[in-house]
Amino acid sequence: MTGEPRRRGRPARTSADEGPGARERILLAARAEFAERGYDRTTMRGIARAAGVDAALVHHYFGTKDDVFAASVEVSFEPALVVPTILGPSTEGIGERLARYFVAVWENPVSRAPMLAVIRSALTHEGAAKVMRAFVARRLLERVAAELEVPDARFRAELAASQMVGIAMLRYVLKVEPLASADPEEIVRMVAPTLQRYLTEPGPSSEPDATSGDATSGGAAGPDATTDDDVAGPGPGGAAGGTED
């Protein structure tokens, strides 16, 4: 037998596969397919056909449809580039930076289409819901919260995600008015303080409240409490109406 043996795990190359940026073409094709057809009706073969590559190459790069779906979502968000920008030089203004970034992604028609596919598919398909949970909460917001070194970072990230996913649902999917036609800057202005609080506000103190500490420690007399004066009486020397022996 002549010729080099084929490497295991990778399909034979075609002229289309050998072109520059095959992986990037697959991602762009996947994003367009998911946006147009939704999660359920998109297939790996359809993605390969749109990208001009063999279907086996899609599996080689991404494994499963869930994997290529997640990767196509990441193309829209680019968390590795965005997280440092959101964090900025200090925690001041982080809520506004996060809100502005998220709204900008949705306001851009190119990135909005695949995100609509994510949201719509997540409502009916567990695989898509898993991708959205993993990406929005963990790969984006948890990374932001973790860098801030706040307690309950994951919980805070999920609260922030609930705000932004809720806005996406009402504004871009359900198109509920007046939110659907509101100025993006107004949305940022209204939402930013809430995100700031979620991501930076210290948790409740475990120390007892200063106003109630004396009452619980016995320093303040309650209705049934007695004092030395009550026991000894009001008279001189502590005896009520009596004299010292």
C-alpha cells in the first residue's frame, strides 16, 4: 500500500477544507444556521454545507451540535476580550459597563440574530438552555464577579444574568412595550445601578445590630427587668424607708 496513512480523528482534506480559516467559516455558518433555523432544525450537515466543508470536519473541530452551538454563541460575546473591559480600572462604574456591553450586543443586528436563536431555543430545548446557562452565567458573569472578590460570586452572577436575560426576553423576543421601543441609553441608565449593587455591594454583616446589641446582652432594661435601685428601693443607702444597722 502506497501513500501516507490518514491521521486518525481527522477527515480527508478537500480543497474547501484547506482554505484559510475553515474553523472560522464553520462558526460563522453555524451562527447563521442557528439564527435562521433555530436549534432543533439546525443540523451538523447543514452547517457543513453552508460552510463549504465536509460534515466530518465540523465534528472534528467541535464534537457535537451543543459544542458548535456554544462556540457560535461565544463568537457574538467574545468574553476573553470583553471581561477585562467590563472590569475596568476599578469597581466604580462596572454596572454601567456591563449593561452597556450587553445592550450593545443585542442592538447589533449581526450579533442579535444568533442570540435570538439562543433565547428562543432555550425555552424549548434543554441542550440550548444548558448552553445559555453555562455561557451567560459562568463564562461571562462569574468571571466578572470572581475578579471582584465578592462573597457569593456565583449567586451574584446569576442575579445579574436574570436581569439581562429578562430584558432580552421582553425587549427583543416578546417585544413588550414600552421596553421594546425604549432608548438603549435609558435602559443602561436604569439597569446599571442594579447590576452595580449585585456585583459590588458587600453582603449583610454577621455582627449584631448596634441598636439591638444592648437589649440582647442585658445592657438595656426591658419591661420585666429589674435594676439595683428597684431592689434596693429609692431611699438613702439603698433601703426603702429604712435605716442602716
